[in-house]
Amino acid sequence: HEHAHDHSKEKEEDDIPAWKKKAMDADPTACPFGGSWNTEASVDATASTTDDDLPPMYSGDGSSDDFEKATEAKMAGSDLKSSGNYAAAIEKYTEAILLAEPSALLLANRAHCLFRLDRHAAAIRDCDAALERNPDSAKALRIRGECHVKTGRYQKALGDLSAAQSIDFDEEAARMLKETTAKCREMDAEKVKAKNEEEDRLRKRAEEIKKAQEEARREAEEEERERSSAAGAAGMGGMPGMGGMPGMGGMPGMGGTPGMGGGMPGMGGGMEGMMAGLMSDPEIAAGMQNPKVMKAFQDLMSGPGGPMGAMSNPAKLQEMMSDPEVGPFMQKLMGKVMGGGGMGGMGGMPGMGGMGGMGGGFGGDMDDMPDLDDDEMPDLVD
């Protein structure tokens, strides 16, 4: 009997955690939680939600089970649990579990003591083992649900507590289920809010990206238009050659002054040919490097009728010709356009001396021309 007692004592010492053995060896009479080392009355300060110090589980095959001793240990554990000595109760329940294959209720009772000591991971493991043996164990479901509440796993707690209440109603579990349900609703609302905020953030970001892309596209289009405009100014596409202006017939009443001969010859080869010819002249090319000259040239070419249109606007032509930078260039340019050096004089209008440079001007005054009476006017109609 003494040998068996020593064997049991050695087994109990093997079940003592390493930290506890070290403390007991240092001071066999001192217990950090009150009472004695075998009957700690408070929470294990080393316990945590990870709970590496899990109590041992049954690992036998049933051949050496001692149900009588297991029952005695189980009863002792129940008495200790009822008195609130959960640490000692855990030791007795563990002894019973190791002596014979445990029932779901025994595992749930040890889980309850572990829960009371905030050893939630160990309690959940015992509940899982109990539910493997009896899926309808309301006690195991309730204790596991309470552990989930304590560790912030509210969705899991809601499932366990709801299932436990559907099997066996419990007032304390009902209160905890109500609180858990409210917490889950609050968390769901927060999730919805967070989701909406994230969607708003992504939508605003997408709008910003779209706006930036549109601005970049507009800038690119504007740059392309500017490049096209600059390229057009540097080398304008060919305009069809302007046909020669027909000669003006004699003005009646002025003695049949013969009209101006066949007009200006058409600009052969179009604007393209003319531009090629102009730009081949070193002086013209050098003058085009002057921004002011370039601006005047663009105004001349883009105006109504091109260079010929400028001939019909003496004021504009005089303004350009009077500019010390633009005048010499325009003189050279018009000479090239007209096919000779310098600007040809405009044909003499009646009463005005012809401008030098063009033959066939109407030289002389109108006083030199005889007046014709109506009777002397020839009848041009047959």
C-alpha cells in the first residue's frame, strides 16, 4: 500500500508544471496565490489566452483504465469546484481523466474550472474534446462560448451560446448571449461603415485618376495643336496657284483708255512652289529668323487674298513698309512674289501720276483729256 502511495505521489509530482516545481523548491511554505501550494485559491498569474501550460489528456487504449479510482478523483474534484478551489479541482479532474477514458461531462467540468482561472485556450480544448464525445453537450457549448466572449471572438461566441440555449436554457448564458448579440450587431455596423468608407475612398480616387487623365489628354491635345500650328507657319501647305487677274477694260467716258493688260500672271506651282522659291533666298531665310518679321509674314499670308489681298489695303501695306525691320524684308519679299526686284508701281489711275516701276501707268492729269458730250459718245449698242 505504501509503495502504491509513493507511486501515486511521484505521478502527481510529474504533473506539476516546471515553474511551480521551481517555486516550491525555493520556498516550500510560500504560495503566491494564498493557501498552500496544493490548494491555490486564486488565478494562475502565468496563464494567458495562448496558455502553453495545457493540462494532460487521456491517452490510454482502455486496457488499463481504473474507473473506481477515476470516480473517486472526479467526486473530489466536484467538491473542490463547488467550494471555489478551481486550481485543486483541476488537479483532481486531471487525475480522473488520466485514470480512465473521460466522459464529455468530466471534460466540461475541468473546462469550467479552467475558464474560471482565465485559462481560456485550455478550456476551449477541453470543450472541443467534450463535444467530440457528445455534440449536444450544452455545458461544453456554453463554456466554450463564454471563452470566446472573453477573448473577443464574438461571432463564434454567438454560435456556441445560441446552440447551448437551444439545448438547455441557462439564465447566465442568456444574459451573455444578449450582450454578445448586441456586440455582434455593433461590429457588423462598424464593418458596413468601414466598407462604405473604403468604397467612397476608392470611388473618389477613381474620380481623381479620371480627372487627371482627362487633364493630361487635354494638355496633350493642346500641345499637338500648338505643334501643328508652328509647323504650318514654318512650312504652310501648298495653296493652289492664283490665276492671273483679267485685264480691266477701258473706262467709258475717258476716251477709251485701254485697259490694263492681262493682269498679273498666276502664281505657278501654288503656295508650295512659291514658298520653296522664297526660302531658297538667303536674305529671305535670314529675315524669317526675326520674330517681328515672321509675325508680319504670317499676317500677310493668312490675310484675305494672301499677298494680293494686301495690295488692296494701302494703309496696312504702308504700315508694314514703314517699319525699319519689316519694310526692307517686305520689299524683298514682294519683289520675289511679283517676279522682279522691288514692288512694282500701281498702274496710274486717271488724274494720278503712275507709281514708278510699272509700265502702262496712266500718266498725266485728267485735264489733258478732252471732255466728251453725250452726243459725241459712241453708240456701243447695235
